[in-house]
Amino acid sequence: MTPRFTSALILALASSATLLGSPAHAADAKADAPKAEAKPDSPDAPDPDAPGTPAPAADEAAGTADKEKAPAADSSLVADAEAGGSPVELPGKTYYAVGLRYRAVIVPKFMINLFGDGGKTVLAHGIGPEFTIRKNAFEYNFSAWFASYAMDPTPFKGKSDGVDAWEIVESKITVLYLTADFMWSQDLAPEFAFNYGVGAGFGFVWGDLKQTQAYPGAGANDSTGAGYLPCTAKFTPNAQFCGNDNDHYAGFTQPSWASGGSKPVIFPWLALQTGLRWKPHRNFIGRLDAGFGTSGFFLGLGADYGL
């Protein structure tokens, strides 16, 4: 029997305002105003004292004041958005956030069976802090998170090995991932956006991977390993299946690559991912993540505080 299945287990592991006092309005005002008699020394000039006669200097001053107020009003709106709780993100501005993520990594049995027989679907829980840099609907999301690939004792063997190679495998593997997500956003509303992108990184692996040779119990299935039981010692209780071709008894612990074993010390993280981004307030961002990569499928949640 060989421990070739070990690497397989680890691998399985988002109107303009109407101008007042325009030339057209001014023309209408002049047309409707009562006409005064022209003074003898200025036949064509209106009497400035006549009722309804506009004061040109005052009109010009009012128009100038309106023009000066427009940019000031825009600046005031931007300032209010920045000082208040508006979720709107301004073009060209960089936003930072810190928070926490959770990911449920699902290693399906069919992925395990690409490399070996037996096994079962594994659910790995991962959690850790994250830091986000965002500008113009694109963000970098950096994280350091722990994931536990714990698995109860389960029959497993290499895909090309014979029935006498069945072993009972128990995993207590933990991985510290250092990853970065590169995400684009498509706005659905000021508060909601659709995310899509990729993730990349690597994980440091530690923890025990225990193996014990197994023999068939009553009604055992040679194809799936169901019904196989761990040997208690060499040649016991079944001399054929509890042989001496290796010494995987009493919970033998598979060594790492550094010690000449087949348990990796570094595991890659590569993923395609998508999700939804929710920003109801400038200081809060929530995410729903989903994706598929080297460790299987994953679903995740993120909650960040905008700095």
C-alpha cells in the first residue's frame, strides 16, 4: 500500500437646475414692463424712475451672484456627502476599509475521486481579517485567514491501488492562507453592486494527517471502502490486509515534504469568484462571495468598516 492519496486530500483541500434670470426671461420681463415716456434729452432712453423699469446694474449683480452660487452649491453637496453617511463613491477617489471575512470551502467527493477511491465531501471553515483598497469600481482585497480541513476517519486508497491498500484516514490539517482578491464592480444601485474577479495566493500547511491500514468488515464494499475497519496491529485481526508492507498502524502520522513524506507544506490558492456588494453607509460594506478554485467551491461573507 502507498500513501499517494495524501496529496490528493490536500489538493481537495460593487438634472441640472433651471437658470433664473436667463436672457429669455429678461426679455420677457422687459416686454411686460410698462413703458415710460422718454425724456427730451434722451428720446430713446427709458425713465429709470418709471414704475417697472429694471435697474441694469442690479440685474447684472444678481446674475453674477447666481453664477457664483452654483459651484458653491455643488461643493456643498459633495462636502455633505463626504461628511454624512452617503454610500456614493466619487470618481478618482481612493477608499480604504478593514474588516473580517468568513469562507466555507467545500471540497466535493467527486474532486477527491479524481485522484483516489473513497473519501467524502469535506467542509472547511475559514476566517480572518481583510484590508481593502478601492478606486473607480475596482478593488484589491488582501487577507490572512485560517481554514480547518478536519475530516473524521474515512476509508481511502490510491486510485490504482488494490483492495488491500484501503486505509482509514483522519485529517486535522489547518492552512494559513495569504490571499489577494482582484475585483471589478458593476453598480446595480448606489448601495448594491455585482462583483467579479479572481483570487490568488498560497497557504502554509500544518497539522496531522493520520493513516491506519484497514481490513474488510462484514458486508464491506471493495469499491467504496464502506465497511472497512482499522487494523489494530500488524497481522491483526486480518493477516492479509494488515500486512507488513508498511507500518501504518495506530494512527500513523504522515510526514511533510520537509521530512520526506507526502504531506505538502505549501498549498496554492487560485480562484475565479463573483458575488454581491452592499454599501448602505459610507462606513459599512458587506459582501456575499462565491467561487471555485484549487481547493474546491467556496461561499463567503465579508463585513468591512470604511476608513
